[in-house]
Amino acid sequence: MDLAAILETMPFAVHAGVELDLATPAEVVGHLDWDKHRTTAGDAMHGGAVMTLADSVGAVCAFLNLPEGSSTSTISSNTVFTRGVREGRLTARARPLHVGRSTIAVTTELHDAAGKLVAHVTQSQAVLTPRS
């Protein structure tokens, strides 16, 4: 599977610096490196950057579980932040919780370089089927 081609379907994720490491229907892994331009007060990675990584990896997970010819869009997302990231790599691991006809639920855990939980995201994705 061409991970770069999958990511290129999401230009904002590419622009933000998101990279994919693994993409299967059962699990998608990606990362975002700490950089000064992705920070907020106290040099912590901005929550929007953390959520961009989670949403992007979760969307790929949903996409890989779609019926042929369908597309997806995030319809809800809940993030619980547990700690800040002030250096190193932030890694996101997304797995499907539910794959249905009209929605796909995905859970994504984000860990810092030391393996500590930074955030947990649960999102719902709509399954958009082509109109006949």
C-alpha cells in the first residue's frame, strides 16, 4: 500500500507534517514530530496539531474500512488530553471500534516518544455512498 498516496488525498495533513507508518483496515499508525512552529504556550505541541494527527490517522482507518465506491467524513470527535508534548515524536494508533453500513467509529491513542499517553480520541465517521 502506498502510504504517501493515501496521505496526499488529505493536503492539510501533508501541510501539517503528518506522516503514515502503517495502514491496514485493522490498524493505522502515523506520527507528527515536535517542531517550534507546532507549539503553543510553554513550547507544548498545540492541541490543534495533536487533533490533526488523530483526525488524519482516524480518517485513514475509516477509509480503509469503507465499502467500495464510498467515501467518509468525520461527524463527531471527542479528545481527552492527558499530557503535553514538548519534544520528540507524537505517534497515533487508530483502530476501528465499529464498522457499520452508515457509520464507522474509530479510537485513536496518541503517545509521546517515551510511550506515555498524550491523548485519546474517539471519532465517528459517516459512510457516504454514491447516489444512484
